[in-house]
Amino acid sequence: MTETAELHTLHRAVEQLRSCVGDLRGRYGDIPHVRRLMGDVDRIDLDLSEMDTLPAPVVATRPPLERIDDTPVDPAMWLGVDDEGIGGYHGGRGL
């Protein structure tokens, strides 16, 4: 069984919820609303018990960040290059 702090906390919360719904059953009786709530608690408890059987998740490590140089480039590098807009720059030629 996988035991994590989150699962432990969730087990405790489900038991508290079951207790609260039981108190409602004592106050209102076995009405449809209370039966639905009990069914919901049972379903949550079933899903939680299935989570208990899962293996512990593998924690992925992030690759190291690469630093990208942000110094300005030489504007001469772009001389004679067409604009990358729609259709590019055609040097005043008619289309």
C-alpha cells in the first residue's frame, strides 16, 4: 500500500465526512438525500482504496535550464534580407 501524506489526509477527511453524513442520517432519517450522500461517500472511499494500491509515483527530474544570451546582434547581419511579412519585400517592384 502506498502511504503518502496526501492519502493519509484524504482518508481522515473521508472518515470525517462519513461521520457527518451519519449525523445527518440520525437527524433526518433514512431519506433519499441522505442515502445519496452515503453512496457518494462510499464511492469516494472506494476510489481512495484503489489509489492505495497504486505504486508510488516516479518523480521526474527537470533538465537543467540553458541560459540564452540576450546581447543585441549586429544589425549588419540583417542587411539585404527580405521582410518576413506577408509576401515579403519586393524592392518597390510592381506585382
